[in-house]
Amino acid sequence: MPIHETARVVIVGAGLAALYAALKLAPRPVVMLSPEVLGTGASSAWAQGGVAAAMDPADSAEAHAADTLRAGAGTVDASVAARVARAARAHILDLTDLGTPFDRGADGSYVMSREAAHSFARVVRVKGDQAGAEIMQALVAQVRATPSVQVLEDVLATGLEVSDGRVTGVRLQGARGGSAPILLRAPAVLLAGGGSGGLYALTTNPRRIRGQVIGMAARAGAVIADPEFVQFHPTAIDVGEDPAPLATEALRGEGAVLINREGTRFMVEVHPDAELAPRDVVARAVFSQTRLGLRPMLDTRAVLGARITTLFPAVAGACRKAGIDPVHQPIPVAAAAHYHMGGIATDAQGRASLGNLWVCGEAASTGLHGANRLASNGLLEALVYARAAALDIAAALPEWTADAPAVALRVEEGAQAPDETATSALRHLMTADVGVIRTAEGLRRALAGIARLEAASRCETFRNMCATATLIAAAALLREESRGAHCRADSPETSGATGARTRITLAQALALRASIVEKELA
């Protein structure tokens, strides 16, 4: 395997967290590894709602933290929630200075949306449902103009080199497959490569976001936290697309309601907050309607009418593409894998359990989200921990040179790309048995199925996906209760108001998986 050395900090990923960290590390030289053209293919660009922050004088960081704790179903780290909520305002002002065109009122104040489980309208938005795309556009422009940041596009990280408990390098290959692996050694590695929603057949995540970054860290020995907590968004637009377009929660904040094919507004009977109940509650209700054949739909007609086309252009555009007129028709929806609360366990500085390894963004598990992420806290967490990790990396590497040579990689033929048939089988298995509603029987079936798929593959990227899938299913099997986004039909009760966070290694998950396979073969 060819080996390259660099004095630059290596950032794996190209979403909001990666871009923001690169800017906060400047003028220290970094190299960003992006599997696609910068600004495309990242979940951040698809985020419709915005960034949660107490910008209104009548709101407060304390109220924001309290809502985060309530939504997280007893497993949120209260100190993390307080710290992140306090930092939110400064990051909104920073993004504004970096060129993000947040919606503003005539008096210059930020226009805020209210989303589920928030006690206040505190989601800072851009053009209604364009927050992720607009923030990404502003940050990409800044990164392109920053001399210390080198961007390598069409490059995919497949593994970590570890020596004496410290990460010393990243294994890479061409993102389009068919290239031999290359080892890039660096003084520090920051993983910011997204979550795991694409491990499911029904997802709102970009096609490439399939748990690979979490999996490669787990295979290197990193501790993983809360992998069983996968959030399913209740209003993915159900028109058979992969990935599914998203109907932002802000629509329900504006007063849109959920009905079924019979015209019944079913959330009224489910929760006092109806459509603005926590996401896990709404997702299970939508899933139940789907399973009963009642075709759940989001009805924006009375509250928005023709205004949906100007206030929420992304949603209106997705509807038009699918042949739906949201001005006159309700929008068919389904619960889809959307956000992974779990991930690589990190501390307040974004440090993982392995030395020389930092993590931020959806691949990290910081303790902020608990068992059920509060709406629009995802982008906020990415910003807070990208900055924290950047500052900590700078402190850990006091000696650096401003003229570190650019990384030059030569991609050669040889590596194997994931088999689409095996990938599809894995995704359908996860949706069937590790989805919105889970049982011990289904989870054991899933673990055995993942083992068979992994054994038949030599592809490192697919093995990373299988590692993350194994961690999700194993942790879900071990948590014999229902809490937040983790719902066990065979253990429907929640074991107390507060619960312990999961800490697990891949070795532990694989041991559980092996015991299930052994019993299956006996």
C-alpha cells in the first residue's frame, strides 16, 4: 500500500462540521477529504429547518436546554445541553458574518420558526426551508477562499491506522471505486463524515451517508455511544424516491396537520401537542397509519395554501416533481431514517477514545441528543463541536508550519466497490428489523443477516457499513426498554425517567452477534 506523509490536519468529510472546523483551524494547514464535489452529497445541505438558537429576547438558553432535556427522554447530558444552548447565539452571529443570509424582519431581527418539542419559536431559518443549502454555500465559498485549506474531492476514507492506541493515518481510495488503497499519515485526524440514515431503505439522507465513518472508527477500536438511537423523521415525502424528499417540520410549526386517507387528523388522539409532539411520537404514529394501510398525509392546504410555493420552495419543488400539487392536495408522508443520535463517543473537546482522533457532526455522540434529538439541534451541535475540536487540535499541535506542502495522491486501480445487491439487502434488513418498531426476535434476525452479508464481502466500505449496522442492532437488543426513538414492541415500558447511556465497542457487538449466529447454526 502506498504511504503518503503530510503535516496537515486531515479532515474526513465535507459537510457543515468539516467546513466550519477547517475555517476555525485556519491558518493552520488542513486537507479535507470529500467523496464528492465540495458542497454536494452532505446531509447538511439537505437540512431544511435551520439552526436552533435562543435569539429572541423573550427566549433563553436555559429554556432551550430544558427543551433539549425533555425531548431526549432521560439520557441527555445536562451539562452538554446547557453549554451548547449557551453557545448557540454566538454561532448564529458568526454564520451571519460568514455570509449566511438568514431570514430577517424589517427591524433586522431574525425570523424564527417553531418546531416540534420546542417551547418557543427558536429555529433560525433561511428562505423558509433552505437553511442547510444556504449555510453550506456560504461556508464553501469561505473555504474556497482560505489558502490554508486544501480540498481533495472524489476521495473516500475507508479505515484508520492505529499504533499504541493512537490514530496515525487514514486509508483512502477513489470515491468512485476501482482504486487501490492509499495510506495518508498525519499529525491529527478529525472525522466529520456524517451519520447512518442511508443504512435504511427508507431514508432522507444522501445516498452515500451509510454509517461508513462510524464503522471505520469502530473497526479501529473507538468506543461508540448510543448507537441504538436512530431518529426517524415522520414526514418524509412518500413518493417512492430513494432517498425520500423531506417535508420540513416547520410546516407543522406553521399549522399543517397530519391526516390519513379517511381525512382523520390522527395525532390529536396520540399526544396533547398533536403534530408538534416529539419526533419519535409522531414518527411512530405515522408508521402505524402506514402499517394499517391508512396512507398518512401532511395537509398544508388550509394553513398555507398557495404560500407554500414561496415560503417552502424545496418542499413545493419536491411535490411538483412527484406530480403532487400541495396547494390543493395533501402530501403523502412516511417515517424515514433521518438522524443518528448515536455515534463515536466524544468528550467536550470532540476527542474520541483513541488518541489523535477528534470527531464532530452527526458521526459523533456528544450527549446532547439523548434518545431523541430536539428538532434543529443537529446543525447547532455540528457548529459547537467543530469549533471545540478545532481549538483542541490547535492546542494539541503547538508546532506547525504555514507552508505545509499540498497532499498529492495518485489513485491506482484495484479496490473493490460495494456490491449494490448486498447493500440493498442490508438496507432492507435494517428497515424491516431495526426500524421504527423493534423486537428481540427481529433484532437477532438482523444481526444474523448482517453477519452473512459481511462474510460474503471483501469491500472495506461495505464492512464499515456492516460494523455500524451491527452496533445499532446489538445495542437495540441489549436495551430491553422503549426510550425515545428506540421502541421495543416486546419491552414497551420505559425503565425510569432517566436512563444510562450506552457505551459499546465493536468487539462487544460482534461477540453478541457471534453468539446469535452460533445458536442459529446449532
